[in-house]
Amino acid sequence: MREYPGALFFSSGGYHHHIGVNVWAGINAPPPSREHVQLRSFSIILPNLDLLDNLTVKLKEKGIKVMEGLINPIKGYVGITVQDFDGNNVEIVTTSKVK
């Protein structure tokens, strides 16, 4: 994880960043209007089912609502769906064949 004023960047395997988050629009900024482009969901792919199972347990222990399954099913993948702090659906997936 790397920090930058108003932003965090997350990565795995030494890459500079896979996911970036920021508050550049302002903390508690209102969502864009329906006429504007909006992020509604995104997926994070994990390498195996064990990681997905462990993450699911940790999220539930933290009191985060976890929905089994995906809002936007992806053939050959299984996973869970959670919401980020802005209400976007975050689908955490892995291939259904990898254990």
C-alpha cells in the first residue's frame, strides 16, 4: 500500500498499484447525478477459493454484510458481493476450479 495526499494505492506481487482510492472530490461528496458516468460495481479476482473463504470470514467478523454470489455473474467464477462506503458493489471472485 502506498499513500499520496488524499489517496491510497493497493497492490499485490510488487506491482505499483492495482486499485486506487481517493477523496479528491471531497470527503462525503455527493454521488454524481444520473446524467453523469458512475461507478456501480467492480470485481477483484483472488487466486484461489481458500483466500476467498478466509476473506469472507474476516469481513463477516468485522460486521460487513456479505452476499453470497455475484450481482454480475461471470462464467467459471464464484464469489461474494459487498458494498464499499459509497454503495458500489464490490464482487470478490475466484475461478470455481481452483482450491
